[in-house]
Amino acid sequence: MLLIYTHKINSRFRYTMKQVFTRILGIEVIFTTKVEDFIKHSGPKITYTRQPLQNEFFIRSNELLFQNGVNDYSMTVESWEGVPCFFRTGERSNLPFDIFAASFYLLSRYEEYQPHVKDQHGRFPPTESLAYRHNFLRIPVVDIWAYKMLEKLKERFPAMEVATPKYQYTSAIDVTTSHEYAHRGLLRTVAGIALDLSRFRLGRISQRLAVLLRLKPDPFNNFEKLIKLHQKTGVNSIFFFQFADYSTYDKNVSTENNRFRYLIKWIADYSTVSLAASYSSFQDNDLLKNEKTRLSEVIHRPVNFSRMRYNRVDVPETYQNLVEAEFTDDFTMGYTHEIGFRAGTCTPFQFYDIAMEEQQPIKLHPFAIHDYALVDLKSKELMLREVDAIFRAVKKVNGQLLTVFSNELLGSRQKTDWIKLYSKLIDQYHV
């Protein structure tokens, strides 16, 4: 049990200490503001405040954890033994920067509360992030900082108990379009053929007719292959189905289609099934709740996990809506077209709402690899090299590697045999 002395115990302080010590390092912590309790404690202990008490393990605190709301910080990113860091502390501190303020800054997505220009889908652009601008987006700095601090603590307290977490891999499969041609309905099929004709896409017309005549399988219908792959490797998988009405950005099979419903039920027998929230539900919480309820009625079990269409997250409103809709876990914390750690970590964490200054009852599972970030790379070899670098970074800190692939891309063989690539990835990185 590690005792932490500070001058003020508030929500930000508790949240950050629990994440860094308990969830990342596996160390139980207790807090005190009383000097006499700190002096009496015979076990491992640190002070986190402006000045040390004696000659203890001391980390000089920045004011960030003890403030309310959002302030404008001019960041200077430096290096701590080769690892980027910020919020410098000074010579008397046992660490050269305030690890807790820096961790909170990244985990809370503090910078996303500050003024920024959103992209066409209302998303925070990765290029606006501190991690992207200072070239540390692809390393889980929060976890690395924690383990480097642990080395220093063990030098001072060799007998300190640590229940080190284990590396885990989870594969998230986005199913926003379950079939490319099948089960689309007469009107949408005729419209699709007309569009292909107008653009002289004769190959698509031929493929569509072959699928409709059951001469070929639908290219997006690769679910049996995926289930078999996951069973073979023992991979923990989650299928996120969009269960929404047709709209400009939501074009899945009709939710009334019995074969589509049967597919969802069948997958739910082998894997976790959860909701890929529609584009239309982004700012319509009644619609979000409705989609959740309707999917739950199909699989006859609760739907607790969510992913937002196009990874649309507007902090804090998106997570406030998900909490109101009673989701317990969300898997949207990442970037679609950039590999890396949006929140600086590969360990799941609770959402901290700065607007309300409290931890919210929804756990965020950050992903580092989205299939459309791999599409932008030039070769299969480069893709494998980039994924391997992420895997090694996560494995080193006993984190959780989460990848996001869509059945659409896995059904495509343009330039890359995606199902073959995916198979190789999960075979290598599931252990």
C-alpha cells in the first residue's frame, strides 16, 4: 500500500492517482493531507505538493490537478531519458516533470476542451494534438512514464508490492455495412445498378448480379471466416453492428431484414455484439437510446459497449450522451487516419468530465490502430512494421492493444488481401 501526501485531495487528484498507480502499475494507494500520518507510515510513501517535508520521495506538483475548468497552457515538451515529457518540476523533485499533471492533461483530453478547428465530421484533428506536433503520438507515454517512475520507487522501496497487469489484445470489428449487394432491397439494388451504369462500372454490375443470383458470396460477408480466425487464435473480439435507419452516412442493411437479424444473433453466440452508433445519433440522444434498445432486443441481452460512427467524439458531450444512454464502455478513443495513442495511453481509463469536474461511469478503451490508417501506407511490409512497433510498445508496458477493422475493408482485395493481412496480425499479436 502506497501512501501519498498532498495539500489538497480533490476529484482530479484521486482520478489521476488511481489510473497511474492502480490501473497501470497495479499498486494500491491511499491519500492523506496530514503530515503526522505521513511521518508515522512505515511503508512506501511519496509527497506530491509544492515543497518536500523532509528527505522523502518527492514529486513537485503543478497547479493543474488542483484547479477547476480549463486554462491556457503554453507547453514546452522536453526529454526524460529519451521520453518526451512536459510540466517541468525543478531540481528538488525526484522526477524532472510532474508526471501526474501531464498524465491528466492527456487522459482527460484537456486540449480538446480548448479552442480548435474541427474537421468536416466535427472531430478533433490529430494534427491539433500536442502528441502529433511533438512526435510522440505513437508511444503510450502515460504508461511509459508510470513504469519509469516505478523503477525509481523500487530503488527507494525494494519491498513494495506490485500486481503487474498482463498484456491483452482485443479485436474490434466495425459492421456499418454488413453486405455490399445482398439484402439491400429492390429499390436500393436498382438504384445501385443505375449508378454503376452511369459511371461505366461494369465489373461491379457483374459482381452484384453474381451475388444476387447466389453464384458468388457477398464480398462483405466474411463473418464466418472472422469467427473461425478468432476461435483458432483465442482472440477476444467485439463486433460493433450499426442498427440504424438509412441516411446519408448510415447505409447498412435494413434493421427489419430477417437475415440481417439472424446474422447478428448468430455472431452473438460466438462473440460480444455491441452498437456502432449511427452518424445521425451523434447529437440525438433519443435516437442513440433507441438504436441501443433495438439491438438489445435482437440479441436478447444488454448492449453495454459503443463505438461512434467515423470515430466522432466531441469532448465532453459525446461521453455525457453515452453515460445518459447507460453505456458502460466506449471504444472510440483514437484517430481514424493516424496510428497512435490519442490519450497517450494503452490502458483503459474512466472518462473524466472537466465540465462537471468528476469521473464518469464509462470506461474508455483506447485503440492505436484503425484499418483506414493502414490503408494510407504504401506497402504491406510498411503496414506490418508500423503495427509491430505499436505492439512492442504496448507489450513493454503490459498494456492493452486494441485494433479496429471493418468487415468492408476485410472484404476488399484492392492492392492488399486484407483478410490475409488481418489473419497474420492477430496470429502474431494475440499473445
